[in-house]
Amino acid sequence: MKPNIAIVTPLQPTYSETFLRAHLERLPFQVHHFYGLPKMGYHPIYDGAGKALSSDQKWFNYLETGLDTLLGENGWGYALRRRAMVDYFKRHQIEAVLAEYGPTGTYIMEACKQAKVPMLVHYHGRDAYHYRTVERFGDKYRRMFDFASTILPVSTDMFQQLQNLGAAPEKMLLNPYGPNPSFFSFQDIGANPPTFLTVGRFTAKKAPHLTIRAFAKVVAVVPEAKMVMLGDGELWEESKNLAKTLGVYEHINFAGPCKPEQIAATHHQVRAFVQHSVRAVDGDSEGTPVAILEAMKSGLPVVSTRHAGIKDTVLEEETGFLVDEGDWEGMAEAMLKLAKDPTLAAEMGNRGNSRVEAHYTMDQHIERLANAIQSAIKQNRLV
């Protein structure tokens, strides 16, 4: 029989958290999924056999989360949750727990200790960099690092950041993402028009306003240039207004969030992928953006920034162009090179696809994670 494991996510995965859905769907275990309310309540959705939990179980979870919200993480609600999770882990013979994001690990650490279940913690971006998060959880992170079997960063930059926060290098396993092969496939883009693509939330760390400024400079030289921006977020309306101010609104398709198959189809219609990632004023930062790996898998050259895991994936002047954070004029120059030279774009896209196939596949990502979980289970069985 497959071992039972629990995966705990802060909330139900959003459309942009493709990596969480991949863990839930592809890991070779009987997966029990728990998710929570924005503070820290966790609710099992279904058991390892895929059977929905009973109504009384669900109501109990909501009740204890409400108590926790009222009384704080050291109050009765927290104690009720911990007791309920310990009981659940024992009753369902959970052999390992995967905590998605650092704060999640701190919330369930005590339950794992009491149930004598090993815990692995997968970091993804904001949880390692956001100033208030790091300040709030700094001491808890260090205690969690001591307890956890494995800590999984997604980039070399994040590996160093977590080491700075107190994680022992020998406990960490670098595990960058991979694109979903069910949706994303290579296609030569040499004949595609000078259309650029962005995918992701309109949020500060993706700096959509800088991408739009760069694109406006491209349009001034290549009037037929277009851009498709997939996603939404708090900066969506502001970005549309900026495009109107710069006179390029008619050149940009603000298409909103799309399903993976729609994103994959759009990849095959454009010339290049762009993303101006920066560290936001609140410290928020990328991990290794899945959208960039998906673009490379599809044969697109990438124009982005020397930021976080992007530096690991995009080889400058080979699979795309990188500029310093905030250098939107440099980004415009790189975009212009690709707008004017479809052969260069196709060559870079071809090399990018080869790089993803060699180093950043979904199978590699899942295999590394599965092996780490299996190792934690094996070690725990020997205790």
C-alpha cells in the first residue's frame, strides 16, 4: 500500500499556485489534504481514499478555527486544532506531513511532534523574503528548522536566504519547479508576429507598470507590436490606466486570468515572454517563477530581470535577456531585439526548451520531493 501523507496548504490553491496542485495530484502517496483560513485554521477536505469528510468533521474544523481567530494562536482554538490534527494523523496512519510555505510549518509543527510524524517544509517565495513575515516568524522558523526533516527552497537565492535565517545547509534540498507537460509543449515561434506575453498576478513584485513602460518604447519603434497580459490582481486597473496614458492601451490585451490550456495556446501565438520581477517595498520576492519555465518549455525566449530564481533558469544572451530590477529601458531594448529579429527569438526559444528538458521538468521536481518524503518516512520507521 502507498504510505499516507498529509499536505497542508494555507488556503485552497489559487489559479497561480500550479505547483501546489502538482503536489496534490502527482505525488505517489495516499494524500490527505488540509487547507486553512487566512489566519491559520486548517480543514481536511478529503481523506486518502478521496472520500469527503462528514459534515460534523467539517463543522468541528470551522468551529475550532473560529475559536482560534478569537483567542489567538496560543489560545483554546489552537489547542483544539492541534489535538484534532494529532488524532487525525494517528487515526489515519499519516507517515509524513508536507507543509506548503514556511508559516504553515510553524503552525503544524507541534501536532507533528506529538504525533511523532516527520515534517517537510516547502518554501515558495514570499514566505522567505517578505519583511513582516520574516520578522513575525523568525524565531518560529528557527525552531521549525531544527525539527523539520527537510527544508525545500526553489532557487539558489532562496537557499542562501533560508540559510541566513537559520536553516542548516545539510537539511535543505533545492527543488525548483517544472512546467506541466500535460499543457505546455514546444513549438517553433519563428513565424509568430512581434507579440509579447506576460502571465501572472498584477502585483508589486511583478512590476507590471515597468513592463508596460518598456512595451510603450517598443511600440514607438515597431508600431505593429502587441502584448497580451494574462492575470489579474490589485494593480490591474492601475496598469490599464497607465497603458491609456502612454497611448498603448489598444496594443495590449488585458485578458484576465486564464486556464492552463488557454495560456499554453497563447504561448504558441507570440514572439517572446516578458516579466519584470522585482523585490517589492515590503520585501516580497519570487521563488522560481513557474510562468517563465512554462514559456521556455513552449519555445519562447524570455526577457526578465536578474531576480531570485530567474537568474538560475534564464541564461543571458542564450535563452533570453536579463536586466537589472527597475531597468525598464534596458528591458525595452531587449524586447526590441526580439521584435526585429524573429530568427534570434526562435533560436533562443529552442535553447530555452532544451534547458528546461534537461534541468526543470515536472517529473524531476516531483521525484525529488517524493524521494525526500520517502526518506523521512524510512528514517522515522527506524526510530
